[in-house]
Amino acid sequence: MKLALQRNLDLNLVADDIRDYVCQITGMNCA
């Protein structure tokens, strides 16, 4: 179960990175 949770956290971090990247390249303010 801990492994699944760790994977979920990693996916959340990746999603945050992608959102930040999209905000930067589009110039949108995604605070």
C-alpha cells in the first residue's frame, strides 16, 4: 500500500510540474 501511495504522490508532483510549465509557456497566472 505504501508503494501505491508513493506512486500517487509522484504523479501529483508530475501533475504540478506540468501545470507550472503550462502556466509559464502560456503566460497565464496559475497561482
